Amino acid sequence: MAFSLRLSLVVLVAALACGHCMAQSSAAPSPAPAGPVNLTAILEKAGQYTTFMRLLASTQVGNQIANQVNTSTEGMTVFAPTDNAFQNLKAGTINNLSDQDQVKLVLNHVLPKFNSFDNFETISNPVRTQATGDDGEAFTLEIVSIGNRQVNVSSGKVTTQLNNALREKFPLAVYQVDKVLLPPALFEAKSPKSSPVGSATKSKSGDSKSDGKAAEGPATDSADAEAKDNGGYGLKSMGMGFVALVGIFTTGFLF
């Protein structure tokens, strides 16, 4: 009897201990959800993107990307020029741009959709960048995959190759480029507007006609005056000749 009681107590204690262990196991915390994607952190970790990060900060494009990439269902793609890419530019290329044009330059390196290397094989050109605004001025890139994860990208003024994927996971893809993708809209001189040659010619022609008419007027008056003078002189000459003839005839008759 005493033995049975002891056995029951042992079984009860073992059951309680096992239940406690299971409760602790089920109460273990689950992994924390992934935080928001941070483009700056990606660039800092990779190194050699100091100038691009500075532009992202000064133009506020970095904040725009951070907000959009973590809320968009399409994701985003960023082409990140290295520090060497900026150093190879002519002096003043970036500093001579207005604040607004610097924003457009940075946004010309951002696509409003996530693109992996595989996506580039079927992408439709030209590809609009985030720099394309409501004013109708298009900022586009030509992206051509040549296979084996090799992709050429051209801004129309500069062509380079995507050499390295700093991140290739939705919602953000970040690729290294060794040249700054200068858009022609910002770095090619626009032809000056043609002057209204037709109206200028017409005006000049009109002035010539007016001058001609003005010149003709005095000439006509002058001719009339000359004719009048000549006519008067002719009448006077005829009168004097007649008087002389009568005088001669009379003299001959007297003698």
C-alpha cells in the first residue's frame, strides 16, 4: 500500500516537470520581423560610395527612397556610382548644377520597380527613371542584358556595365556602376530658339517700299517743276524772237 502511494507520487511529479518543460518551450520568443530596408546602410557596408551618399542626403532623395521602397508593392532599383565614378568627372560637373538639377541627376539612377539580373533580360526599353517628372521631360535609360549576369546600361550620354549587385532582394535592388549616368537633358547644350526671320524680312521689305515711295514723291515734284520752268522759258524765247523779226521787217521797209 505504501509502495503504491510512493509510485503514484513519483509519476505525478514527473508529469508536472514534463508539463513545465513543454510550457517553457512553447513560450520561447519568435524571431523579430525584419526592419525597413536602409539604402544608406547598404552603401556604407559596401564602402566607396561616399559621394553618392552625400548627394542622397543633400537632395533628400535618400529619404524619398526609404519611404517609397518600404511601402511600394513594385519595389525599387538603384544604380550606385562609385567614388571613382564621380572623381572621373570634369571639375565642377556636379557643383555647377542647380539644386533642382542635382535632384534630377540622382533620381536618374533610380528605377520605380525592383529588377533582378533576370528581369533585365526581358526589360522593355527605354526605361523611365524617377527623374521623369510631370513637365513631360523624359529621363530614360537603355538597359541591355548580354547574358551571364552582364548588363550594359546607357543614359544616352554615358554607357557602363553593372558590375556588382550590392543587394538583389525584393523590395530593393542596388547595383554598382563605374560611371555617373549623366542625362543628356542636363548635360547637352540646347539649341537656341530661331529668331522670327520671316517677320524681320517682311518688316525690312515694308520699310524699303515705304522708302521707295517717299523717294518717288520728291522726284515727281521736281520733274513737274522742271517741266514748268522749261515751258515758261520756251514761251519767253518765242515772244522775243517774234519781236525781233517784226523789227527787222520794219527797218527794211523804211529804208
